[in-house]
Amino acid sequence: NAGVMQNPRHLVRRRGQEARLRCSPMKGHSHVYWYRQLPEEGLKFMVYLQKENIIDESGMPKERFSAEFPKEGPSILRIQQVVRGDSAAYFCASSPRTGLSSGANVLTFGAGSRLTVL
Amino acid sequence: TQLLEQSPQFLSIQEGENLTVYCNSSSVFSSLQWYRQEPGEGPVLLVTVVTGGEVKKLKRLTFQFGDARKDSSLHITAAQPGDTGLYLCAGARSNAGNNRKLIWGLGTSLAVNP
């Protein structure tokens, strides 16, 4: 049973280009979360999605960033017109449910996608 | 303002030594999770503590949740190079909340030298 799969693991883009990061959740998980990690900031929540629905995008910048989780296929985090400040590790996590009241709701993280903007 | 303060920020020790890292807050949490993140990988959940004063053991790792549920500690006995990584704590304000409301510390970066 594969865990959370993210690709690409490393992505280099020049300023102004687009970055697309993909995440396939664990089998049986229908909830996907995207986080951004910088050493000086730690893990920051960006967006929470269920199949075909964005539930909470409060942590995602209003401009240039978008996310989707289609009925078929992986979840995608899209960053348009990248800037140097977008350089970071982007992690996807999945869970069967959203609450924290049982062990079934723990987050399983992928290995991350490391974006470098030149 | 970092709501969860982790200390020390960096720790480098020799194999076989014992160590304790801390996760402190002025806020009360309904539960607290500890993760280990190895270089180039994502965080992996180690334990969740829920009850004030709770102690959980995972082999050589001992986790404690403070009585007031504002702080937690992780003690590692006889550290091994395989323990190297970033130890993250994450707190939940409410059991009725959800994973996206977790508050994350910046982590303690541990290096265990052979």
C-alpha cells in the first residue's frame, strides 16, 4: 500500500514560469492538505480539499496560487508566475477524515516537492 | 508570534547519550502530536498525547504531556544515528477541530554522531 505520492520531488523554475505539484493521497484517503515549509517559518497550512471540493483555502495566497482535487487523478497545487519567494518545500498530506478524535484521522505526509525559483 | 516554542533549536550529540527536547506554549491544547522529519522526507507521526500528565513510550522515546496541557517533552534514551532528524510538535486547540487547524512548532533539529 503506497503512501502519499508527490511529484516531482524537485522542480526548478525561472521567475514568471508556472509550477505544478502533484499529490496522490493514500489509498482510501479522501482528504488532502497542502503545506509549505521554510526553515524559518516551519510548516504552514495552505489548503484543504476533498474530492472536487476546496474546503478551506485560508492559508493560500489569493493570487497566483490555486489547488484542485479532481474526481479522477491527483491533487494539484499550481503556482503561476513564480517568484523567488515561492522557493520552498511543499508537502501534501492525506487523511481518511478531518477530525482529530480518533487514530484514523492522523495525517500521512508525502516526501514533498522542493521548488527552487531562479 | 510562534504559539508553540520548541527548544533547543539545534542539538548535536554523540551516540549513546540521552537527550530531552521541549515543546512549550502559553496556550492549552486538547492534544499534541510529535513528528520526526528526516532530511528530504515528510514528517512522520510518532505519537499523539491527549490527557494532561500522560506519558507514552515508543521504544527509546518517552513523550510526556504537561499536566496543564500547555507543554510537552520528548526524551530519547541512548540516542542512535538513526534518531537524527527534525522533531516537530503540533498542537490541536479542539478535538472538534480538524487537521488544518494544527499549530506547528519550528522543530528541534537533532544530529546524533556515531
